[in-house]
Amino acid sequence: MSAPGTNKVDFEVRDGVAIVTLDHFPVNTLTNAVSLGLEDSANRIQAEEGSGKIKAVVVRGAGTRAFCAGADLQDINKKHERYPKKPFMEVFESLNVPVVAALQGFTLGGGMELSLGCHYRVIASNGAVGLPEVNIGLLPGGQGTQRLPRLIGAEYACDVMLSGEHIPAKKALELAIVDAVSDPKNLLEDSIKFALSKVNDDLSKRRTSEYPVPPLKDQQYFDKVVAKMKKQRKNQPAPIAIIDCVRAAVTSANFAEGVKEEARLFKTLLGSPSANALQHIFFSERGAAKLSVKAKPAKVKEVGIIGAGTMGGGIAMCFAQIGVKVILVDREQKFLDRGMKVIKGNYARSVKRGSKSQAFVDRALSLISTAVDYSALKNADLVIEAVFEDMKLKKEIFKKLDAACKPECILASNTSYLSIDEMASVTKRPQKVMGMHFFSPANVMKLLENVQGAKTDDQTLVTCTQIGAKIGKWPVLSQNMHGFIGNRMLTFYGTEARNMIMEGALPAQVDKVATDFGMPMGPFAMTDLTGLDIGFQARKRNGNIDVKTNLQDALCESGRLGMKTGAGYYDYKDGRTRVTSELVNDLVLQISANNGHKRRDFSEQEIFERLFYPLINEGFKVLMDGVARQPSDIDVTYCHGYNWPRITGGPMHYADAVGLQTIADRLTAYAEKYPKVKYFAPSDLMRKCVESNSSLTKYWAKNGKQYKFVAKAPRL
């Protein structure tokens, strides 16, 4: 791989084989310059046809990371002096010498479409192909929706494009997307040999544009997959457009007609709100982990987990799955045995559904050991405390860890809102203390909210960020303030949900508004899932419950603790299926009356605004207080930690899309109606954006540095 800044295509002829190398650092994405280089190379090869100087062609990518990772999204809208005359995926197909695409690393999007325009494909055994455009709100616009169905059939092609997943080499060979698999070290040599072996083949049978589309096995297939996508990718237009393109591949009179329909539908998505939102979150995910500190991360070979409960077990799985040794510690062996039983059960389900092999699971389990004594952590490089939220208990644990662990070991807490600095204060290594807030279930949820304390050093910060990425999380950095980023904002979401059912709404009505927006479940269904009794027993012991005026207290006292007891805000007849509870609705009316409310009708619009606008407003305050580095970090936090609908780009991006003036006006109206509720008043930052007639994104880019982020990693 050449140095940063390269953006070209290299051409050489070796023993009668033209080698065309895409070289755009770092992953060979397609730019106008690269497309021109491909066309120029094809023209040179065509000019030599009949001379015998070029017998075959191998197209490859520079380096080992990628053949080509797709189109360069930032280059698409730039103006250039010269443009290719032919689309990049067509330049090699018409040649009369065999063209082999040598696929190393990732071959994605436009890179895969380029390979489909070659006559053959040889992939490295550690390589992967895919058409992930659906994940950024687009469809494969380089003839992928027309070529892939011709190659592997409409049904399999839809599976590939609608999942957006990377297809590993072995599977790609099974699907006949590629023709051969090679050892990565010998990919170029094997591809040259493969190309030379095809010199006398009839290439008219290798042009995917000329393939007929195999007949559908089920004539109702397209209708069924549309219905499936409307559930799986709710409110997203790209999946439906992809299906329509594949339908066109099946029904059009010829390839050219299908390509025209693909181009038409691609234009409807390009620059659309959904595509902009999905592309925003795509780049935000990658930007969140980029820290401007020079420290080198420490090596993490052994991790200790304190607490073998749901969170501790899930965190243990995260590390074992990447080959890191894990010591799971709890105060009694019976708790460890119970925790290991849950871990083994999770893995058994993964094997059953085919997402993990038994060999993978066996290796992961072999890396997890258990102990009841902290001395087992003497060689740990990182220890994560994952007990329940009690500061006194956590401080006791941190004292013990400080005594038992080597001086350079990082001590982290999985707390969701408690002070990292207070925990660090009982240790002799406050510079090595950090918050690592995982989300439940920890082995599934993608967010890692890293919390930097006042004395956390650069190496600890970088180490926790890097290891978070290694275990498959999107690490977001937060400053140490109560609730950090996510839970601080979430407070008013739940508060307003409860307020509205006291004033006139019902739980199912509120939840429906949330799910219609794209949340997987509403606030009351979520409370049933997590349990209504969180904190209830402690408040009951202190005499702080009131079953006459507090609905949740009344539900807990009656034994309705949520899904785990078969009843909460809803009834769960089979343990899982939610059913509206008339008993709860009656109780809502009774407690509402006890609080002196005169009930009224609620519109869906008011429910929506009162659920989400205070949450967004608090996001502005999180930025003002320096808790988050940048608005996009909040978007990543919510999309991956709280299942905010990705199609909207996250709460801060969504606020810009709706218009800050609109949100500020509605918040002001509610502030006037409820003068005692302080969180309705638009934040100073929101007001400044409105006054300057600027989006948050633009205002922050210009003025964000004035809002001090205390951590040592400056804003990007």
C-alpha cells in the first residue's frame, strides 16, 4: 500500500498478463481519478488486442486491506476536469481477453460491482464481499442490482443486498459469487495462473450482463420480502427500492432496461433525508473513536470481571470472543456457577441458530475462569467492576482491587450514572480509573460509553477506546457527570411518559407513538422489560413509596414487576406477548384522580413532542456542559445504546432535520403551559443556534470549542 494521498491506478504487464492496480489510500475506494485510471487501462488493453502482447488481465487493489471498499462518498459531489466515458463496472467486460478480479480483504459496494464486471473472481481465503449500500440509505447503483441476480438468482441476491452483510470467502464460493479461493499470500500469483488458464475460454459466457436471470422459485417472493423489510427496516425506503430493482432485473425485457430502472431509483435515494441520516451516523460511528492523544495503548491480554450477573457475564463473553483471557470474580461460587450457566446457555443458542460454530464457542469458554478471591486478578491488565449501582459497595471493591492488582492495571466501572472520580478517590491510581459503561445485553449491544475521570491519564483513555473497538463496540467518550451522556438525556423521556398518562393518555397510546417513530418499544414496554422494581425495595425500606399517588409503586406493591412476573404495565399471557391491561388502565385513572388531574385527550403529536423534544433539549445541555465532545457522539450513543431509529441519524441530527426553530417554539409553548417544569425551557445553546439561523451541526463546527470538554482528548 502506498502512502496517504495516493489516488490513482497503476498498470504493468508481466509475462503477457496486464496487472491493473487500484491505489487509493487506504482502502482503494472509487473516485473519479480511479475510474479514469480503470478506463484508461482497459483502453490500453483493447489497443493491444490481436498483438499477443496481453493474453489476460488481473485487476487488484493495492495493499492487503481491500480490493476496493466502494465509492468514495466525499468525491461524488466534487467537480472534475475530465470524467470517464463508460461506467467503471463496464470497462473490462467487453474485452476479448479473460479479466480476473483478485479480491483481497474487503470487496464492498462499488468494489464488488467492479468485480461483477470482470469475467472471473478469485478471492483470498480471509477476504469478504458485500453490497452494504442499504446501511447508508442507498441501493447498489453500479449495476449490482442487475448483475448479481443474474449471477446467483434473485432470492440470494436480495439476501445479500438487504442484509448489507459481508459475505466471507467460503460462503461467496458456495453462492458462486466467486470462482476460486486462494491463500492470501499467493493471491496475485494464483490469479495470474487462473487468468492464463482461461485464455481459450468462450468469454461470451462470462459476461454477467448477458446472463439470463434464473426463474423465481416462489412467484410471491417479492411481496413476501417487501413485507419482511417493512418490519425489519421500518420506515426505510432503500430496502424497498432494492427489491424493486431486483424485480426489474427479473421482469425487464433486457439488461439495459433494468439498469435504467436502477439508475432512476438510485436518484430518488441519493441526497434523501434517510440517506443523509444513515450516512451521518455511519461517519459519526467512526469519528467517535478518533482521539487526538499521542499515548500508546497498553496491551490487554487478561481481563478481570467483578460480578457474574447478567452484565458481568455479557462483558466476559465480549472479551473471550476476541481471544482475551477472562477471570470472572464473585463473592460465592454459586453465583459464579449461575453466571457460567447463563453464558453457556447464550453460546448454545448461538450454535443452534448457526451464528457461531461449536469450535468458536469451545475456545471462548476455555478462556473464561472463575474465582472468589481477588488474588486471582494479580496479572490482569484491565478489571471491570459490574455489580449493582451502590456507591458504598463499589468503593469497597475498588479498594480491594487497588490492593490486589498490579500498579499498571486499569480499574474500570460499568456504572451507568455514578461518579467515576468518587470511586477513583479510594485508590492510589486515580489515573488508571475509568468508566466503561456497557449496555444490556452487553454481548449484543454495540455501544460502549467510556467515562473519563478528572485524573484519568491518556494511556488509560486510549486503551479503553481501542479495546472497546476490538470487542466490536462503538466507543463514545463522555465526561464524568451524573448519568453521563445517555442516561442523563433519558431521564425526561420517562418522566414525560409518566406525566402524560396522569394527564389523560394511556400506556399503550404513549408506547405506540414511540414505536411508530421507530423505537423498538415504548417507555412503558421498556420498563416492563427491565423491571419496575429497580430501586423500589430500597425506597420501600426507607418509607418512600406511595401506592395512592405513584402508579409504579402501586404496580410493584401488587406484584406486577414487569415481564419477569408476567405482568407490569402490560399483561404477558405467554411470558413474552404484550397485551393491554384493563386493570392497569383503571389504576391509571384512579391514581390520576388521586393526584387531582382533570383528564383530557392527547394527540399523537403532543405525545411525540413531549417524549422526544425534552430529550433533545437535554442533549444540547450535555454539549453546553462539556459532557460530550460533539453532537455526533450523542447520535452514536442513542442509536447504539438506546435503539434510537438509525434512519433519523440520532437525536441531534434529527433535531437539525426537523428544524431547531420548530423544536424551540414547541418547547417554549410547553414551558409556558407548565411553568414549574424547567426542562421544557429551550437551552441556551439551542437559542443561540436559532438566533444565528444555523443548524446545530454548522453552529458547533464554528463555535463548539467554547464549550469546554474537560477530558484531554480535544474535539475533532
